[in-house]
Amino acid sequence: MVMTYRGDDGGRRMPPPRPGGRPRDHQRAQMMPLPGRGQSPYDERTRPMGTREDERQYAPPPPPRRDPPRPDEDYPPSRPPRRRRRWSFGRILLTLVLVFVVFLAGIWVYLEFSIKRVDALTDYSGRPVAASGTNWLIVGSDSREGLTAEDEERLATGDVAAAGGGQRTDTIMVAHIPDNSTKPTLLSLPRDSQVKIPGHGTNKINAAFSLGGPTLLAQTVEGATGLHIDHYAEIGFGGFAKIVDAIGGVDMCIDKDMNDTMTGISIKAGCQSLDGRSALGFVRMRHSDATPRSDLDRVANQRKFIGALVSQIASPGTLLNPFHFFPLLGSGPDALTMDSGDHVHNLAGLAIAMRGISSGGVVTTTVPVTNGSAENWDAKKSKQLFDALKNDTEIPDSVIVN
């Protein structure tokens, strides 16, 4: 590299600085490149060693800016965008089914732990052995539990003292569910039937409930019929009326005007919806021109009403209507009492079996009696009836009383 010093010496040539050396200040300020022929003043071989400003001045131009590399040039191909999953009809249906199953399970658990329990069925010496089929003891008591004075007046429940005091039963039934293809049976036991009550001699069958509650009543029924009772269900006045009102009433067709001189309840003839008050009066009524056979007509009306009630509860109009379904769930556990060994699935089996009452799919009858007072049972016909239930055989028409 050739350097020159422009000073007083008239352009005297100066030797180049040592490699890696640093020029003196006066030399650094006066040094200029002298390009040779065909040589650029920016040639690296002729660029003087100077300050950082000089280095930046004589630095080669920066390389041209390149655009970012395309993904397909210098980088591996990127993952394709994730596609959103669409809800197919099958997936939606499966979700709805799961929600429905969880909903039913919740209701099941709620009922299982909400229904009242009582030790109604106990083992004792001489108890009938279990035979074919399943037997339910269904009791409608005159319990006024949970009713205010206004409720009692509205429902015309009557005075407890006038009824003889204590807790009694207006309805005593045995529901038999067979193990074979024979029809289920709903059997009424007239409440004035004279039977032996363990430890209390002979008395009306409904007195057993007053004397010893559900346990003594179950023993009395087992002793009088020879049937082994497997399950127990009880409902009181107030609970019965609340269930009927919860589902918006029960549709019934009444053949004749019914005017009960005892309770003062009147029901006009014709097809109509009975509310809780009218329904309770209908199943209890026996002092009316429309019930000349007294208790025999009353138990027939009870079976008729139970058929209509069960059918309406199990109908889509009740199960799919939240204004009926949820009030029914709220009133049911408070209205019903079951044996401590019973469960909701047992109750569901009873409801399914009794759905055919209105359509003739269930045999409905009363224990054969000797006269209209319904106090004494016909021994021969009663035995035929009970034997048929024990063995799950067809009940002879000659012993069916409606």
C-alpha cells in the first residue's frame, strides 16, 4: 500500500505503517489513498488504517437484504391447521342418552333416600313361606300427618274421635305379581272383615293397624290369607290428595251422581278430572245412593281409581310435563311409606304391573264374602282364590267379585 503525506515537505513519500501498527496522529490525519491505474479508492489493499469513522467510511457496502426464507425452502413443512371436529348426529344422540341416564340415576337416588321407611315385615313363628310370585300389601291409612286444620276441613277427612280414635285403614289391598304369564291381581280386603288378630282375638281387620301399626296388620293379613307378604306400601289422606293435585287431577268417568251424607262431598256424573279433594271423597265414599253395597262398592271404586291414577302417572303427559313431573317428585316421598327392606326398583315393578288395571290386563277382585256387610269371608271360595295366587294359576271366574 502506497501512502503520502501532504505537508510542508512537498509531497514526500512516507513509509507505510507496520502491519498491526498504529500511525501517528499527524500521519493519520493526512493519509489519503493513492489509487493506482485501474484501482478503486475503496480497494481493501489501499484503505488506510484510521478511526472507526474512517473504517465505516471505507467499509464495503452491506450485502443486499434477503427476504425471510419460505417454509418450503429452508425449514421443514409446517403442520397443517387442525380441523375443528363437527358434532355428528350419532355423537349428539349419545350425549343426550348419557344426560338422560344421569338424570334418571339422580331421581333414583333422590327417591331411594327420601321415601319414609318402617319395619312392617318381620319374621315370626308360623309365618307363611314364600310361594310363587310377589305379594304387596297396599294400605291407605286415615293418617292426617302434615295436614293443617284448614286442610282437614277442605278434604273433609272427618273427626278422629268420631272414627273411633287411633290410626285406621280405609284401604287394604294385596297386589300379586306372578312369575309366569298369568295376569297380575289386585285383591281388596274389606276393612270390616272379621279375622283373627294375633294377640287380640277376633276383630275387624282394620283394627290391627290401630292396635299394632303396619307390623301387626301385615301379620294379620298373612294369617288370614295364607299369603307371604314380600313388600309394604302405605299412603295417608294428605299424601294421596297431594299426589292427585301434583299431576293436575285424575280423569274418571262417574256413572251416577255421588253425594256422601257423611263427608258432604258431592261428585256429579260424567267424565271429568277429579282433584285431590274429590278423589279422596271418591275412594272413601260409602254413604251414598251410588254405593248401595257400602264397603263392597267402595273397594271396587278404589281399584278403579288406582288403575286410572297409575295409568295417568305413567303417561307421557305426566312424565314429559315438568309442571306435573317435578311436583309429583316433590310430593311422592312425603306421601309414601315403605318397608325398610324395599327399594325404588321394587316400587317401579309394582307400578308397571298395575298399569293394566284400566285396560283389563289386571284381575281385580274382592275376597268372596257371605253377605253385603262384608264381615265374613266365604271359606271355600276364599281358599280357591288364595291357592290360585300362591301357585300363580288362573283365578276361577266363580270366585272373582266385582
